[in-house]
Amino acid sequence: MNYIVVFLLFISNIFAVDATMEIVKRLEYIPGIVIEEKTMQSDNAGYYSKKIHKVLVGDFKVSGHFNVDDTLGSFSDFESLISLNPNVKGDLLLKYETITNSDGSLLVNAKLINLKGNSLLFSKSYTVSKSERFPFLAHKIAVDVNKQINAPSIEWMENFVVFSKFITAKQSDIVISDYTLTFQKTVVKGGFNIFPKWADKSKESFYYTKYLNKPTLFKYNLFSGKNEKIIESDGMLSCSDVSEDGTKLLLTMAPKGQPDIFVFDINSKTKKQVTNYSGIDVNGNFVDDDKRIVFVSDRLGYPNIFAQTIGSSGVEQLVYQGKNNNSCTAFKNYIVYTSRESENEFGGNTFNLYMISTKSDFIRRLTPLGDNQFPKFSQDGESIIYIRNYKNQSALGIIRVNYNKSYLYPLQSGKIQSIDW
Amino acid sequence: MVKKYTVAIVASAMLLLTGCSQKSDVDASAQKGAESADSKLNQLGAGDGMMKLSDEEMKAQLIKDLEGKVESVYFAFDKYNITDESNSKISANSKLLGEGKAGELKIRIEGNCDEWGTDEYNYALGLKRAKASQDAMIASGTSADRISIVSYGESNPVCTEHNKECWAKNRRADFKLLP
């Protein structure tokens, strides 16, 4: 599982001086946790046991709620409430045994032990019907351990990420994965498929653009396999955002060859043009209870971030720095955007992510280097996912905004083009 | 003396002719009871059918030929304006695609970008490049009804190395033909 390399990029006081930010829910005490697997497992079970351990370590680190010991210990007696290691340091001990079944399923029995009092906190069994789904099994264990210490929820770790993966010219597949890219499954294959966007909070369906005679928007249900055509457009078509209730889409379309932003009503199947500019208007995001949009436009001669109330023609410039601010994501009053601040168009310091507040002059740089693109807020606003291209490698990045930490999960092959979670 | 030779030659020629005639008569009598094997062969056409292309095949061949001749136009980083050099290429493309049978074909202009930026903006930028090329084609005399545009953003590279020369090749508009 070498590809689950978690890099700690930077630890800086990103939000330390922002008086407008919500209060960070910090734990008063960060508990230490050690992990032990059962000894003498079969080769196959041992293989998955090691993989589960690496995912668990990553989850605990990314949560920001644990001081995790990277080393994997071992035990022989599952019932014992103490560690065999006399030098073990920590507050919590997670013991687990992995069982592989002939039908391909995986079973893990896990116990969480309070080492301070040698008491059992929980004992649970977890299973997946196919062993390659083990990352979700590990994420579920991490979520339960996190719940046990009453830390802020990390249930987002159990969610699917959806992204388009470049195969070759004019060919991209849509792939779902866990947030570490350890589990991956191609769900739309063949042809050119881009811009996947979850249809609503349930994440059972997503919208995506498929290039047929014209770029065409489809809605695909992960569970039923239903693939419903929604609308088509000349030139380009992307679903940039979905309203809170899932009934309205912000689409970038070009029915007359000009890329502009439209609101599309899912129920009435009608569209209404929001922006009207002869250059580029793109990447709309709902803000302010879905009454306003934040978007990217080149109306000042270079791409920058603007806001407009739906139904009005007035446009407000939101960002006053950077020479090429070409993508954005919004959560409540906060906007994260991509910016190229170097004079050299292909310099090493190429595209970085910044966060601003619409209610103050707060601004913070979130990434230190590389080509960082396609930022997307999580549904709870506590994390930002993005695509990072650095030294010819594509990776999924996660910024935990309330914990001042950032992690990268490299894609083994191919290139991530667009992403949502 | 000459007379003797002349008589001898004439006599020999007569013998030869008589001999040939007799052989032909033998063959003809042998064919009377034979079964003909050439009835299907006699039904064959003139033999030029193998060289004949259908209209569709001729159009496909024409499209292939023309796409080998039309020139792509290239753009500066983050720009979609048509340079004088590009305008000359587009005028030549417009002339070429307006001649004879080429004038019956539809034109699809595909806008493309380099790998910098995987965002929607890149697709919009590719679209503006296609649109600028379309406007220049129309200004050069090509009917607007014949032209459609589409953007592939950074997803249709002709060069996959990571250097400036390669990126410059990918910031382009291609002229494709449709039957």
C-alpha cells in the first residue's frame, strides 16, 4: 500500500488571525492510540491486516483527533485487555483480527481498550463482501473509535469521492473511490466523460458530461445503473454546483458559442441565464441560501472571482490579488480559489489555493507549492479537497481547515481531471 | 529460279493453312458434348466495379485528404485572440474548404488548451479559441451554418511531454470535417 503515502504538507496557523472564522472545535487533550493485529494469521488475512493498519493510521492522522503510533504491534490473545508490549505508550489500544473467507468477503473483529484503566470501550465486528473494499471497513473502524472519544464527526471518511480520470486524448472515465484513492471502481467507461458532480446529499447519483454529438449532461445512479439524459449544449457543458435541496443546477453552457452560467430547474427542465458577458463566465457556485452565485470571469482581462445575485445584472469583484484566479468553491461566507501569483506562467510556484471571507478582508494561502486545482468544499465545510499536479504526478489533496493540516494521496496512474465529494 | 522459289513458298503456305483448318475442325467437334464452365463468368460486368467507391467512401476519402491539408491555429498562454499569422491560416482553410465537393462538408472547430489548469475555465478558454476561429472563418467567407464548435479543454493533447514547446502545440484550434 505504498500509494497511501500521506504527506504532512504544512502546519501553520492558517486561521489564527481570522476573527471572523467559526470557533475551531479543538480537543482539550489529544489521546495517543496504538494499534495491534493478531499474530499467526493466514497469508491472505495477514496481507489485508497490514493494509487495514495503514488506512487506520492515515485516518487517525487526518482526523486530527489522535496522536497515532505508526508501528503495528501484535497480540495472541484477543480477549486480553492489556498490550503484550511492556513499553507501549498511549491512552487507547485498538486490537483487531482479520479473517478472509472463501467467498471473498472479509471479517474484522476489533476491540478498543482504554489503556489507562485496562477497560474495554467497545468490541465490534466489521465485514465487507469483497476484500478489495477493505478501505471502507478501516474507515468505519476509525469513525467508531473517533465517536468513542466524542470528537467532532469524521463520518465524511466513509463517503465516496467521484472523479474523472484521463485515459488518452478524448477519453476519460468516471471513477468512484474512497477519500484516500485506495479503493477505486470505474463506473462510467468509454468515450469522453468529465465534470462529475454529486446530485444531492445522499450521493447515490451524480451528474456528468458525456461528449456525444454535443456535450450532454447525464445523471447516473450508482445503485440502479440508471443513466438519464438531462440536457445538451453546443460548445461545452458542465454542472458546477447543485442547490442545497438538489432541485437546481448551476450549469456552464454555450448555446451561442459563449460560455455563460445558467440555472437549470430539475423539475420543470427549464433553464434561466444568470450571467451575460461576451467573454468567459464559468464555474458558478451557489452562496447565500442559493440566491447568489460566486463565479470565475475574465471580464477584467484575466480570470478572477466575482459574485452576482441571481436575477440581477450587477456583478461584484471579490478578489483583488493574483493574476489568474481560475476556479473557486464556496461554503457559506467562505470562498476558496485557485490563483497564479508568479509572473512566470510556468514557474515552480504555479497555482496555489487561497481562502477569503465575503464578510471581511480575511485572506489566507492554503497551499505552499505546485499546481493546485479544482478545490471543492466538503458538505460540512470543514475540509477542502483539491487536485494537485506536481512533478508529473496527479494527487488528491485534503485540507482540514479547522486543524491546519493538509494531506496528499497520489494517483498511481493516469491523471485526475475533475472531482467532487 | 525466282519463279521456282515463289511456287514452293505458296505451296508450303497452302499446306500450313490446310493443316490449321483441319485441327480447328477436330477441336470444334470435341466441344459438342462438353459442359460449359463459363456461364457465370459470362454474367460478370465490365470489371470496373472493384474500383468504384460509394458516395460515403468518397466523402470519407475527401475528408481525410482535406484534414491533412487544413492547418491548426495556435494561441498564447491564457489567450484566445487570433494573430495575423493565424488569420492567414484560417483564410487559407476557408478557401480550401469552400472549393468543389469540400464546400458541401460541415466543419467542426475543436478548441484545446495546455495542461495548466484542469478546471472548467480551461474548457471555456478552449471554447473561446474555437469561437474566435469560427468568427475568423465566417469573416473569410465560410457560411456560419456549416460551422459548429466544441471545446476539449486540456483533454486532447497532441504532445504529452512537459515542456514549453509541447504546451504551445496543445494551445490550438483544430479544423475537423463532418459529412
